[in-house]
Amino acid sequence: MAQIKCPSCGTVFKVDESGYAQIVAQVRDAEFAHALHERTEAAERAARQERELALAREREQAQTALAQARSQAAEELGARDRAIAQLKERLAAQESATQLAVMQATQELEKRIVELSSRVEQAAAEKEQQLAIKNQQLVEQKQASDLALREKDAEIERIRDQKMRLSTKLLGESLEQHCEIEFNKVRAMAFPRAEFGKDTVAVSDGADDRPTKGDYIFRESDDAGNEIVSIMFEMKTEQEDGVGHKTNEAHLKKLDADRRKKNCEYAVLVSTLEPESDYYNQGIVDMSWKYDKMFVIRPQFFIPLIGLLRGAGNNAIRYKAELAEMRRQNLDVTHFEEALISFQDRFGKDYERAGKRYAEAIESIDKAISDLQRTKDKLAASENALRLANDKAQGLTIRKLTRKNPTMKALLAEARENVETPREGESG
């Protein structure tokens, strides 16, 4: 049995072999634990240093890659900025050119509109002036017509007093001869270009229609060959009509048909029928309410009616010529309007093409902005990858470092087991 002195309290006590073996094992275990602890700390320091070096290298590489990416992004952004600036300059130049073209075209259009408006106003003024002249002429003609009608009424009253004498005179000659003689008296002076003669050709409207003809046809044309007036005459007297004593209206249907067959404008029945009728004795009776352009007259109004119808025909030709001139003037205004519409259409097409080019330039700028946005997204993704790498470095542990190192893994497991499982006989 050996004696052992405690280094702390100085007490000397005796131990047997088994106790001594336990003390020796305890000392040996303590020394091993101390050595293991030192080796573990050394391994952790080495792993920490290696991790720090690895992190430093990764950070340096990441910073280098980030610096390169930022430099490349800066260069791309600079190039994009320069491209955008160039596009903006081109767009500004194109806008200036477009505005200049629009301004020039607008000025030309406004000038043309002013010119056309002036010409339209001038044409309208001339038209109003002509209408005023025509109205004045119509008023004067109406006054002259009213005067002529008053004179005719006076003449009718005078002729009524001479009716018996005139009727007596007509008994000595036929009505047709009387009218022909009266016309020949004034032909050379009043109707030098007129044709007046017997209607000798009977005409039928169809197979079932009996051919008929009138008594006399009067036609007159101007120097240009335009027909002034044409009249189909039918002469009827009491003696010629026989014992039946037909009325004037009984002859109007055939006379109207003869007028149409021979393409005459007017139809005139020169009649002594119904001598006691105040309706027909008034002079010139207009029957157009029943048959178009139909008149019934007494023989004394034969020449006056031709003069009235010839005057109306002359006025109609003059009015037609004036109407044609006014239509021509209106056609000129229409041509001006068509030219204006054509110019507006061409200007609209040019403006549409300029707008299309403007839209294409805007689309190019939008595309450049979209490319820059994609570059920005890529840089953001690179920054996110660096953040993930940093998170992985910060999450590095001893367990992860010793996962493929079996020696260190065994030492650590043994140390952990010795620490967690107390030895038998261990005192506190």
C-alpha cells in the first residue's frame, strides 16, 4: 500500500493498487481530454482560418466579378445613353422637319382656301347680281305683259264691236286663206326666218291609229339653228263644221295628238265655233289645264298669239343660255372644291406617313429602354447570386467542414462521447 500526499491540502493518505490505478487513469484521461481539447481548438482555428481564407477569396472574386459587371453595365448604360441621345436628336430633327412640312403645307392650304373662298364669294356675288338683274328683267317683263294684256283687253272690246263686220268678211274667204294672208303680210318684217305652211303628211301613232294631220305648222329657229318655237294650227268655222255644230273642245284631242306626232311645242285652235260664248270671245283662251300647251283663239288673234309665243320662246332660249352659263360657273366652283379636297387628301396622306415614322422612332426608343431594363434585371440577378453566396459562406459550420474528413469526424465524435459520458468513480 502506497502513501499519496494531496497537493492542495497537504493531506497524506494511503491507496491500494486499484485506487492508484484509478487515480492514474483519471490523470491520464484528464491529460487526454486536455490534449484533445487543445487539438480540437487547433483544428477549429485551422478550419476557421481556412474558412476565412475561402470567404476572403470568394468575396474578392465576387467583388471582382461585381466590379467587372458594374463596369460592363456602366459601359452598356453609357452606350445606351449615347444611343438614346442620338435617337432623341434624330427624333427632334425629324419632329422639326415634320413641323416645318406641316407648317408649309398648312400655310399653302390656308392660302389656297383663302383664294378659293374669295373666288367662291366673288362667284356668289356675281350670281346674286345676275339674279337681281334677272328679277328686275322679270319685273319689267311682267309690267310689259300687264300693259300688253290691258291693251289686248281694250282691243278685245274694240274687236267685239267689229265682230259682225269681221264675221261677214270671213264668209267671203275660208279661214285658212285668211290666216295665211295675214301671216304673209308680216312675214318679211316680223318673221324673216320662220317657216309657215300646210301640214301635208298624215302620221299614225301605230297600226290601230288612223293617220291624221293638222292644217298649218309654224316653226322658227335662231341663227345657231336652235328652235325658238313651233306651233301646230287647226282652223275651224261654223260653215266648215257642218250642221252638227261641234264645240271647240271636240277638236282639242285630235289637235293635241297631231302636235305630238309632228313634235310641235304648242297647239292652237283658230276657231269661229261657239260665236256667242263669252269664254272664247275674250280673245286668247289657255286650255293647258286640259291639254298641255294648248290655246283656242279667234281669227283676229292669230298674228298676236304667234308673236307672244315667239317672244316666250326667245326668252326661254336666253334663260337656257344663262342657266347653262350659271351651271358652268357652278361647275368651276365644283372643280375648285374637288381640287381642295384632293389637296387635303394628299396632305392627309403625307401627315399619316410622318406620323408613322414618328411612331417607329418612339418604338425604337421603347425597344432601347426595354434592352436597358433587361440589363438592369441581369445585374439585379447577379447581385442576388452574390447575396446567396455570402449567405452560404456565413452558414458554413465545423460539421459541414468535417463531413468528408473521417479522421476529424472520428476525433470530434470521440471527444464529444468522452465529454457527455462520465467515467466510473469520477468525483465532483
